[in-house]
Amino acid sequence: MNPDQPLPDTPCYCSSLRQASRYVTAFYDQMLSGSGLRVTQFAILARLRPGPAPVTRLAQGMVMDRTTLARNLQPLVREELVRIRPSEHDRRERIVELTASGRDKVEAILPAWHRAQDLFDQQFGAERGAQLLATMRAVVGSGLHELGGAATPD
């Protein structure tokens, strides 16, 4: 094989989704670079915009395991953009909430995020973008995750 030839595309859904995710993540990180946050951190803050959420529910909504979420929350806690406190109903449950600084940070970043959204729509197409969102939401809601342990080769 000629080392100058491009590598063949993979037929693997997972690999292709991860490539696209890395590609789009790098674009959004560039667009938000002036904020000091990565798009993954902004996504957490934006999820908390409507109000506080238990760690477990936030992790589920972000489709992250609790350990990954905890690792992503650490710099946000350190920067005092979020606060984690015990639940008033169950002291074992932890609640994540935006601080006033966190709310201000989200509002300050929203114009850059909207610009990223607009550029994505311009480059990819707004209709295709809407279809892509619907497809990704359908993948997350497909129940595929629950099949992972059940799918064993014969």
C-alpha cells in the first residue's frame, strides 16, 4: 500500500461516530476557545441552566458514567461555576447546580455557541443538521446499550 494514499473508510458505526464526534468537538472547542471552557464543560453548564439536577440524572442525560461526569465536574467546581451539595431529601444523593458565576459564564458563551451552530448549519445544511440531531437522539433512545451484554456470538 502506498503510504501517501488515504486510509480506507471504516464500515464500523462506532468508529465513524467517534471520528465525527472528534471532528465536530474540535470545531466547537475552537469556536468557544475564548471562553476558557471546552464544549464538554459548556454542555454540562448548559444542561444545568434550567435548574439543579442529581448527579445520577445529569450523568444519564449526558450519556456519561458517573466517574466520567465527576472528572468533568472537577474543574467546574474548582472554578466555582457549579456547586455540588447533598440532596435535602436524601443525604446520600448529590445535587449539581450552577453558581451565579456559572450562570453568567453560560450566558457569556451562548453567542459563540450560537455562532458555531449557525456555521455548522451553513456548512452542513440546516435540514441535514436537523436530520442528524434526530438520528443521534434516536441512536441514544434505541435501547442498544441494554443489548450490549446480551449480544454474544454463537
